[in-house]
Amino acid sequence: MKKLARILVCTGSTLLSFLLLPQLAQALTENKPVSRKAIMIIAHGAPSPQWGKDVRALETQVQEKLNRLNLKESYTVKVALMEFNRPHIAEVITQFEKEGVTEVLAVPLFIAPSGHSVEDIPAILGLTYNATKRADLEEEGIDLVSTNIKIQLAPTLNYGEIIPFLILDRVKEISNPQKKEKLLLIAHGSKVYRPQWDRLMERVGKYVTQNTTIEGFEYAYVEMGQEMKKNALPLLTKEEKDSEQVLIQGVYLSIGANRIMQMGGCATVLKKDNIVVGQQGLLPDDRISDWIVDRIREWKE
């Protein structure tokens, strides 16, 4: 192996190749391809330990699934967080540089387009330049990336049918087909990207009602509960009049509708006998890691 390393250097290898010799040697010893490509799963971050646990688990899940596939190349998988938790995005990119990574697919783990996925993350990664946005991010204490690594950005979770599939299962868990039911979907939403969110919520609601006995649905954008009383409670009152039971399901990554309602000052609603509230977000669910693997295969395979 040492002889191979000397040959690589003496035959005009670049400085980068020289720095990668330990990685090359290890890969050849284990009879594995050298990993020059990496996957960075980007999530927002949250103070909740459970939230962090569910998101971090995706790193191992995706890595294991990629290892089991007969892919042309190997990939390193890391989770990066925008705030509250570490490692931050810039820290993961620095780690990738040390490992000799040359290409990265950044997967934004967000429900649908928003200021975070369309503006913040591209600015942090250096994919777009907006002086005002950069100043805002720096003021928040977010480190901006400066790298020679080629970075490409994957779509958000509204791409494909993963969200309708998952929400259908969540609703079935709390539904009682023997009762006349209505469904209220609540989500963070985005005023700027409202058309994309409306299309998603309509798609989810129609898919659920078409595959259950639920007679109708409404949806409301409540942020992280701040707009619960203003936007959701009027719809809830309306649905209560037309049904025996109302199901409230959140369309969030790692938090249930019950917690959103509590944060929005609507805990008393949870005590009503005719209201059933979902307690789980999209995670944990093995299909999220499947969705990420599908995006990776679309990227380079």
C-alpha cells in the first residue's frame, strides 16, 4: 500500500490527491470505492431533545440504506442544523472539505418552499448572493459557507407524494369510521409561498378524504401555534357544527398538532370529547429516509 502511495505522488498527482492518500489507502484496503460525494440533510433545529433525536436518526438510516444498494459510488451522509443544535451547516461543510469531498447534495428537510428553504439555505451555502440576507444571517450568528465544493440543492418534502401518504396514515390512526367526521389540517405555512402551500394542503386533504370515510376537510396556517386562535379555531367551530367528530392533524416534520395547539394557547380544545388531535408529525417514519435516498439516486445514478 505504501508503494502505491509513492507511485501516486511520483506520477504527478495533485496536492489534493496527496492529501487524500490515507482515504485512498483505506478504501482500497476495504475494497470500497473512494467517497468524494456527500449528502447533507439540512433541518431547522429546535430546542426539543425528541425533535433532534428523530432528525439525527435519519443520518444513520440513509447511510445504511445507501450502503445496501448497489450504487456506482459511495456517499457520506451528515445531518446539519440551521440553529439551536449542532453541527451547523458551515461546520459540516468544513468536515467534508477535510474528508476530500468534492460534490454535495444538500437536502432541505422542510415541508414546502419557505424563506428558510428558498432564501436562507442558498445564502448560507453561497449559492445565491443577497447582501441584506447575508447581513441578517450574520446578525443571527449563522456562519456562512465559503468552499470550492460543488453544492446542489434538492427539493423540499412537497416533491412527490410522501406527505399525502404519511398524513393519510396519521389520520387513520385517530379516525373512527363509525362516526361522521371532518378533518382540520394545520401547518406552518408561508405568506410569500402561499400558492405552493395551498396546492400541497389541497392535495393532502383530497387524498385523505378519498381514502377514508371522512366527509370533508379544511386547512389553516398557524405558524408554530401563533396564529392558531385567529386562523384555525373559526374553521374548527364550523366543522364541529357539521360533524360528530373533528380530527385535527398537523403537517409538521417532528411535532404533533397537540403540541402546536398547546403553544398556541388552545389547550382547552384538547379536552373536548368530539375533538381528536394527532400527536405525531411526519417523523419518525422510515419512508422519510426512503424519500431522501430517492433524491440521491435521481441526483447521480
